Amino acid sequence: MPENKKTRREVLRDGGRLLALAGAGAALGYAAGSGKKREYVWQLDPYKCIQCGKCATECVLEPSAVKCVHAFAMCGYCELCTGYFEPDAEKLDTAAENALCPTGAIKRSFVEDPYYAYVIDEALCVGCGKCVAGCAKFGNGSLFLQVRHDRCVNCNECAIAKKCPAQAFSRVPADQPYLLKQAAAKKSEPGKAE
Ligand code: SF4
Ligand code: SF4
Ligand code: SF4
């Protein structure tokens, strides 16, 4: 049995914490920014995004301020995760050649038979959206992109927004800076993470 084995309940709980952290990170960025009050920030609508790849290439930051977010509450914990594996993967293991993510930013770990957890290492994620497209094709759509406000410098004109072919970017209130998928948002409310 792998040493890092967690129960499904524990993984769901951690997912709730992750989403709560996302909000905390945003609040921190807001308070620790330029000192000026910002009323609106840029965010992308995950229901409009078509994973064109421009979130990885058009941001003024390198790597992009856009990262993949995982809504654990929506995830099927699939053994064959189409957001994790190349479509023609020879084996369902963690060898780099079988993984869809170009930077190795998705960590796969066994939970309990037949479930596996997928966690994003944001420091490695470049926001390319390949995993998001893979998950949306055959999975539950639990992987999606978001502008992370602990990185975004809130440009007057967002360079990605100008190039986004899906018009997925808009200004959102700075105190509600994330557009989470509905099930994820519901599960991230206090006391509802499990
Ligand atoms: S530029 Fe728009 S469509 Fe392309 S990945 Fe970003 S949000 Fe999605
Ligand atoms: S496939 Fe792209 S968007 Fe998904 S985790 Fe890897 S770098 Fe991030
Ligand atoms: S506002 Fe600027 S830093 Fe933020 S996502 Fe857009 S281009 Fe990147």
C-alpha cells in the first residue's frame, strides 16, 4: 500500500482547503498590492473558455498568472484520467511519457481501489489548458483555468483578455475574484467541504 495513501474523505477535505486557500491568497494579494484599493480584477469564465492555449502565451508574466485549478468536489478520481494521461498512453502510470501535462505539474496518487487523486503543483503549471481540455472531453470537467491573484498584477488592459477568442475574460469584484465551477463553489463554502 503506498505510503501517501489518503482516504477519499481526506482528499475531499484537502480540496476544500485548497479552494479556501485560493480565496485567502486573493485577499492577501489585494491587501499587499500597491496599497491602492482595487475594485475590480480580471478573471476568466471557465464555462466560456475553449482552452485555446493563449492563457499560457499572452500573459505579461512568465510563467502566466493563469493556473489550473482542480475542483475535487467534481472529480471522479478516475484511474484513467483523461486530463492526466496522453490519449495513447502505453501504461497508466506516472512515467513522464504517459502524461499530458508538458511540465509535470499534475501529481497523481493512489487513494483507494479504484480511485486516484490528481493535485496541481501551481509552481510548475504554465496555464496551457491541455489537462482542462482532456478532462472536459471525457471526464467531469473538474480541472479548469483561473487567473491567480497572488500572481496577477491586474493590468489595466489584460493582454490575454485582448486575445481570448472566447471572450472569457471580464472584470469581477476584487472581493470575489474567482469564478469557480458551481459544484466547486458550493463545496467550498464553510462546513461543506466534505
Ligand atoms: S485565452 Fe480564453 S479561450 Fe484561450 S485558454 Fe485563455 S480563457 Fe480559455
Ligand atoms: S497541462 Fe497545462 S494547465 Fe494543466 S497542469 Fe499542466 S501546465 Fe497546468
Ligand atoms: S491582467 Fe496582466 S498579469 Fe493578470 S492575467 Fe492579464 S496579462 Fe496576466
